[in-house]
Amino acid sequence: MAFLAPRIAPGIGVAMARVAARFFFFSILLVGSTIYLPHEVAPGRFGLIALTLFTVGMIVFLHLFPWDRFEPRVFTLVHLLTSCSLLSLLVFVTGGARSSYDLLFFLIILFSYFYNLREMLSITTVVSIFYLLPFIYSDFEPRHVALSAVTVLFFYLGTYVLYGVTRFVLKKNRVLQELNTQLSDLYEVTSTLLKDMEKDALLESLSESLKDHLPSTYCMVMLFDDKANLTTRIACPVRTLTWEPAIGSVYAPDALAGIREVLETRQPKVWRLETDEVDQELRKIISRHTRSLLVVPIRIAAENVGVILFGEERQWERAPFNNEQIQLAVAIGRQVAVGINMWWCYERLVEADRNIQVSHDRVIKAERLAALGEVTRAVEHEINNPLNVIVNWAELYREDEAVDPELRNKFSIIYDMALRIREVIIKLSTMKDTKSIEFTKDQKMTDLG
């Protein structure tokens, strides 16, 4: 029963079950509103009761059964068999081959959810067989046979018309799926840029992500520098090329006239290199096998920040880049602009953080310097008084020849150390900034760490 599986909307579940329940509900309304009209054969009471119970039971079953736990083919098969059974019972109790409700069989096709012509014709055949079943147990006339043949042909004709409608729906659905895929690809390009915002890592990540979503053979990203020169930043071929793009090449503002024209107009432009005039500088940048070229400007707000060159080496009889590919290329350009803008913002944040860190270090050093000055002023007087006494007596005894030489040597050492302490006090008292305090080479007492 694999052919019963629908080709789109897998997991129709509860929503499609509710649609099917309406089919049974409207069947009750239709029969209830027309059952008392004149018929060639009056329907029996027990047949109508059985028909009503069967219909109500199916409505309750469709609402309560957990369809989402099963594959769509289960729902389709159940709906097909129950609806055919309902209509067969309806035709039987209202006159068989002379029933007025035989055309309702075609409604089964409208609610069977088949989107393949072979499958739909198969279901139409099954419905036609159910429709012709009353001839087995009812007397019929030649006009009934002719009417039935016309009705079956109407089934097949309606199926073919319905197939044309579903093809149109499927085409629209396919376009929506392609757009959704393109949006997912663009989201992947942006999400890849967010993984690492370092300059080299960002360009590498952007190059890798572009390889998977290019609408062409290769592409190049050129950005402006501070002097309005175009610099080649990225070149990402989809396959191996006999062309080595010069990453980092710089082009002056008066070079690449064709690209500058695109930047001025701010509109994408397509060149066919076999027929269109392209300046030689641009030909040197692209590969020698390029057949067509699409140039898309990269803009952040109202400012041009660079261009993307999409090169195509394949030969096209029609337009080398159709409208959808150009729109995709423009969308990729916007995503690249978003990534570059995030990169610039990240660099500004890094620079601001660096400045904050430097300012923080300066504040700490200034606080240490101020605290050191306060301590120096507080202890300078208390240290100088006893220090002067030590220096004077040490100088006196080290020069006295009556003192033992070994003792004089010790007083000489005391004298030298006291002078060193005096020099420290002098430096502390004359300190104005961190540069004035340096006890060892390249090491200041207010340095952090």
C-alpha cells in the first residue's frame, strides 16, 4: 500500500482528520435535506438509521483517534475505505442503480489528499468500482448503464482537472520551500559569523560559509580600506580552479571603473564577458574561464563598504543569472554586510575595553602614588630625626683613629646604610609621578602585579 502515501504535507494528523469529519457531517445534512423529496425508491427506515449511526460514529472516531502518532498513509487509507462504504450504503438504501446520490462518489477524490496523477487515477478507479457495485444487487435499465458510463468518464475528467490544480499548488509549494531553504542558508551564513569575531577568523568563517551557498562557480569579496582603496579579502571557489586569487591585493580609487560604477548606482550588474565590454583590470582579477560576472555592492546603512563578485564559468544559452539568483546574491551581500558590521562593532568594543583597562591601571597607580605620598609625609619627620643622629655618630666613630679598626669598619657600614635610607626618604619627599620612583631598572614601586 505504499502508493497510498501522500507526496506532500506528511503528518497531516488532526487537521486533515477534521476536514474529513466535515465530509461525513455534510453527507448527513445533504441526505437529511433531500430524503423527503420524491424518489423512485423510498429509502427504508433501518437503512437510514444504519447510515446515520455509521456517519456519527465516523465523526467521533476521526476526532478522538490520535492520528499524529501514525503515518499519513494510515489516515488516507481509513478515510478512503470509510467514505466509499458510507456512499455505497447511501446509494443502496436510496434505490441502488436508481439512486439520486451516486455523484457524491466523486467527493471522495477531493478529500483523498493525493498529489500524483497515477495515484489519483488509481483512486478514481477504486471509486468507480464502488460506484458500480449497486448494479450487482439492483435491476437496471439501458439508460442506467449509459448514465453510469458518462458518470465514470466525468470522474476521470474531474480527476485530471483536479490534478492540474494540485500541480499548480505543488509548484507554489516548491517555490516556498526553495525560499525557505535560501532563508535557512542565509541564516547559516550569519550564524557562522557569530562563532568567532576575530578579524582573521571571521574572514575564514565567512569564506567557508559562502562556499556552501553560492549561486555561481566562485565569488570574491572586496572591501574598502581607510584610503578608499578596494582590497581583496575573500575568494571562495566551489571547486578547484586554475586561478589563484591574490588575497590582499589593493586597487586605487581610480582603478576598476566598472566596479566603481556599480558602487555609484548601488545596483547589481551582470556582465557577459563574450559580448559585454569589461575593463582589463577587472579581467585580471577574475578567472580566465569566466563566462559571466555578477557584481553586488555591500552596503551598511547608506554607506558602500565593498562589493561581492560572483563569477560563473558555465555557459548559459539564456541569462547567466536569473532574477532568483540575483536576489539570492543581493541577500548574501546583505548578510555579509551584517557580518562586517558586527566585526566592526566587535573591534570597537575590544578597543574600548582596552582603553578602559589602561585607564583602570592609571587610576590604580595614581591611587597608590597618592597613598605613598601621604605615608611619606607622615613618616618623613619621624625617620629623619633618629636617622640624623645615627649618621652623625657613625661618621664620628668611623673617623676616630682611637677606635678599634674592626669597630670602625662596622660604623662605616652603618654610616653607608643610613645614607641609603636618607636617599630613599629624599626620593619619596620629591616624588611627583610614578616615573620619579625607580629603585631598579625598568621597575617602579607603583607597577601593578
